[in-house]
Amino acid sequence: MSMKIVKLKTENSLGTKVEIKNLNSFKVVEKAIKFEMRRQIETLEKGDKVVQETRGWDESKEVTFSQRLKESAHDYRYFPEPDLPKLFLKEVPELARTVLAKSLPELPWEKRERYKKDFGLKESDIEIYVREPKWGRLLEEVAEKLRNSKAGKFESLITLASNYIIVDLKKPIPSHDLVDIIKMISAGEISSRGAKEILKVIESEGGEPHIIAVEKNLIQESDREVLKTLVKEVLEENVAAPIQFLVGQAMKKSGSRANPIILQELFLEMLDR
């Protein structure tokens, strides 16, 4: 057992350190402390200085005796450890606040704010992406591909993509497939119903959206001249019927392949004549 004794320099600071070795019980520790108190007081009263040293304990004489002097850290065999970082972490470059901040993942409240600002999504939809990272990753990839697309306004495209992700998908699909579907809808090549059919096939079997649309007869007819003939037939068969009924009849005749937006435009044009 060893013990270190220091003398008081001021009320709030410690003085010279003295270490005592060979103490084998608490009773001996008490004796050593009392002896050192007397020794150091007498030394200071004589005008001498208490030196930093290691002292041994003589049990038979009940006194301490000098063994070796210690003046600095190397006397205690304190050496820098090359494998350990500096004690002051702020001095370690890789542990700087700015460096650590960059390595941290995006926090939930940060993601909520970014999705609201960048995508303009509903809060309820944003919560799904925050709680389910796999859906968030899909949305991020789709957004990246649609951001500079000429298919339409970005916010409208990403909202449409988000609706399909949340409502129709049971598992993530390749982002480029969903992007192709969004572009086909925007171009009027397929309807929303057709998009849902294509998504089901991709989820269960895989495949390329455009090829699936052709094979499943999901490509919309958007040729205005072709659709005019269809519109005339429906008008001849249904006099003074509501516009939505007329569009529905035309869709039925086309096997749901006619573009409903163009159909409505053509009906309005012909009815205004």
C-alpha cells in the first residue's frame, strides 16, 4: 500500500507531493500521516522546503525515511502513449465539431423540414418516410431523377410519385422504373389505372414499364383525329347526355385505351358548335 501526502500552499491549492510506500494497514496509514504532518511542519518552521520524494515506512521505528527524489513526470515513468489521442479532444482535427457534424446522419426533425421545403408533401406522408427509411430512400432517388426532368413541374411530379409509393407499393421497386411510369403518365401515354397495373407487374415479376404497358394493352390513344371519330359515334348514340357520361361511354368503346383528358376536350369542342 502506498500513500501520497501534500502540504497546503494556500486555501485552494496543494503544495509539494510526498509519496509513502510499504503501508500494510489502515492503522499504519494513520501513523504515517501523523508522522509526516509533524515532519513537514518542523521542516517548514525551520525555513526549509518540503521536497518531492518517495519515502518508505519503518514499522519498528514508526517513522518514514527517504527512498528517492522525484522532480518531474519522467521520474514517475510517465511517457506519452503514441497510440492514444491527445487528452484535449478539441485539439484532435478529426474530432472537431464541424467534422463530426458532417459525419452525423440526418436527424428526424431535419428530414421533416427538408421534405416539407423541397417536396411540398403532406405531414402525414412525410412521417411515413421518416419512420420507414426504405421508402424514404426510394423517394429520394426518384426526386433526384425527376428534379431536372422536362416531364412537368417538379412538385407535381414528386407528389404523384409519392402517392404511388404510399398507396400502391407494397415493397420498393427500382427508382428508374417509377420515374419512367411518372413520365409516361405526364406524357399521356398511360392512365392512372394503367400505372397501377404496371406497378403490380413490376412488384411481382419485374420488367420494363413501357414493354409491360404494350404487352398489357395499356398505352393510351391520344391521337386527336382518331379520337374525334370515337367522339362523334358516342354523340350520335347519346343525345343531351352529361359530359362525364359521354367520356365514360367513349372510354368503354375504346377498351379504356382512349386518353380521357383529350376525350373531354373534344366533347366540349363539338358540343359548343
